Amino acid sequence: MLWLIWLLVTIMLASWLGYAMLAERADRSVFMPGALSPGHHQLQPACASCHTDPLGGREVLQDACIKCHGDERRKPFDSHPKTKFQDPRNADRLDNIDALHCTTCHTEHQPGITAGNGLTQPRDLCFHCHRDVAEDRPSHAGMAFTSCASGGCHNFHDNRALYTKFLINHLDEPDLLDVPVVPAREFAGMLDQIIDYPLARYPQRPLGLEDADATFRVVLAHDSNPHEDWAATAHARSGVNCSACHRATAQDGSVVRWINLPDADVCGTCHGLEVERFGKGKHGMKQAAGLPPLQVSEARLPMQEDAAHERLTCNSCHAAHRYDVHYAASEACLRCHADEHTLAYKGSPHQLLWERELRGELPAGSGVSCATCHLPRVDMKASEWLTRITVDHNQGANLAPNSKMIRTTCLHCHGLAFSIDALADRSLVASNFTGRPSVHVRTMDLAAAEAERRATASGKDDDTSMFGF
């Protein structure tokens, strides 16, 4: 009798596990061997985001990594792209570490060994390939191999801000540049060149309140005058009427239905690049994975208690109808975030500059909002033949390690030496850069010494491709 009970229990357990593994909408969290890393913890209910084939192995996971991070793992963004190790001249490097697979260094579900940026390799990872570095670069003699990724030093992936030639080109810069201004967005001025923009449906002509084509006035508790809010926006100035967002149309142009609460898919009709990048970051990755939008209470950072139950969508920062980019750039962030760095923004030198810009005392682009640094304006590929300066809505793209902010943000206003020191000073970061760096990184000193050596040697042994000291 006992063996029959055991058999039935085994069959039921196997059936349950089989269903959990193979059924499309089943909860597969039972198979999780450990917690996900901070970068992916939101995807816990969506195992299939990475494990697209329940029976797949390492190659399936690699494909999942490339799907999300592939654009950033190519030159010039990646100092160690896959192609570097596929080069026959570097084949011996693979004997030291399998650099062809992301999971070699970033293994999920192992919280006990997971360090910053999801790294699960020991801190002396660089030693496997660069053990002879001091022979080629005497300045590195005596440096610990656990210090390679210290502030102001090397990043395994995006190391562009620390290449020798780049450092030498930025020697002797002042702490604050003469003209500290971030680049202007180019979307509005390039609509006729953006193939995906439906210019035929929304010809560029200014619209006024009398042009609003909503069939009825929508009055919401938080938005009492949607028509007036709309009339004051860039949407109205660019010819984008109410129906552009609220009316679903068929291919023949006929109205199918009225959409009361447009979602990100509607935003993506015109702002596809921004929506795509939003889905790459922590604010939007759940929604991009087909899950409910991130709820503020799910965040790992300290958050404002009264915002705990809010869910992040495009309209969380760009309030419906008003779409105030100034509000989205700063106040929207302060509405949710309550960590030390964010709270210190109020009254900081950056915030005072931002307030002066909003009052018209400084030119556009000279103030520093939260978005100036964390949603930077970058020259981004919009199509096969067009790039444009746009706001990168992946708020984590230049955040970890924070030296990635140097090119996209800091150098618009500050010299390179100041930027490296400031980002390496944790107390200065916590105070939202109120004061001067108390940390000095030797990076620029080594660059100056290398520049002098090259001048003495008349340019011989000119290693400009890597951090060549």
C-alpha cells in the first residue's frame, strides 16, 4: 500500500513540475535555485524572458543576454567584445577564461557570490590575461590585481573614457569648462527625416485650443483641463491632435475605437526609440517583458512612502496631456526616489543651476537636472542611415560603473581630471556633488607621464588603443 501511495505522490509531483516547466503561463519560480541579481530582480515572475526554452542550456541564455544587451557589447562600446576573442591571435586567451559567454562572469541565482554589476567572478579576474602588465607598463608595478576596476581605472566593458589617447587629449582641462552646456535634443527638428514618424498623419502645423478634435471633454480629478494642457505642449505646436493618441485607427484610416488611457505602444508610434530604451532600463523592463509595470514599492532603493503604490509608465514622468519635460527632468524623480543622493539634490549646485535655467537667467542646457546625468542626451542611431541627439530613457545605461557617465554627461561641463576624481569620491556622490572631490585618482598623472615619455621618445611605441601606461 505504501508503495502505491509513493507512486501516486511521485506522479503528481512530476506532473506538477512538468506543467510548471512547460505550460506557457505557469509559475516557474519553484525552479529558482536562488535570488536574481539586483539588475534583474524585477523579472522573477517572467522566467521565460531569459529561459526561452525550458530545456535549453547555455546558448539559450546567451541569446537572451544579447537580445537585451547586444547593442552595448560591440565596438566602440565594449572594450572586450566577442570578436576580440574570436580573433585567432587571441585564441589562447580563451584558455584562461571563456569570454564568449556572458554567464561566465554574470551568473544569476547566486546571491552569495554576486558583487556589483551582477559580477560573479573574483575581483582578480583581470589577472588571468594581464598577469604580465607591469612588464609592459612599469607604472603598474606593485598595483594589486584586485584594484583594476577601482574608481578611475579600468572597466571590462565600456573603457572608452580611460583610453590613453583620450586621457592625453584632455590633459590640463579646467575643473569647470568655459561653456558648460549639454547638447540640444534634435527630435522636433528632424521629423521629416525620421522614417518611422507618421508625418503624413500629423503634418507639422501649430494647433490651438479650437483645433482639439476630442469628441468630448474628459475631466479627470488630477487633470481638470486636458484640452488647455494639451494646447500648451510641443504636441500641439507640432500638429499632434487628441486623436493621435486617443483614437485607434484601421489601416484605411477609419476610427476603430476611443482609447481612454493610451499606453506605451501608443507613445511608441512616434517615440519608438525612446520607448525601446525605456524598456531596457529598470523603470521599464517589467513592462517590456509583458509584466505589469514596475510598482515603486518593488524598488531596491529607498523610495517615498506616498508613492509606494504607483506604477511606472510613460505618464508617470510625462503627466498625461501636459507632458512637461521640465517636470519630468527633476520633480518626477523626486516624487519617488528617497535615497541620500537624490534627497541631496535639493539645494545642491546642480539644482541651483537648473532653477536659474528655468527662470531664464541661464541659457538652455546649462542647468543640471536629474535627467541631465541619468537620462543623458546622446547621439543615438535612429535608423540605418540616421542618428539624432535624443534623451536616453534607459536610466541605467551610464550608471554602473559610474565612470561611464564621463563621456555622456560630465565632460559637457567639467574637465576630465575633475570628473574622474568626483565620480570616485563616494561621499561627494552621496552629497550630490556639493563641494570638491576629496579623492585623487592617479589616472591623469599617469597620462601626463605617458605624454611626456612619448614626446621624449618622438612618438615611438605609441600604444593608443588601450590604457597604455
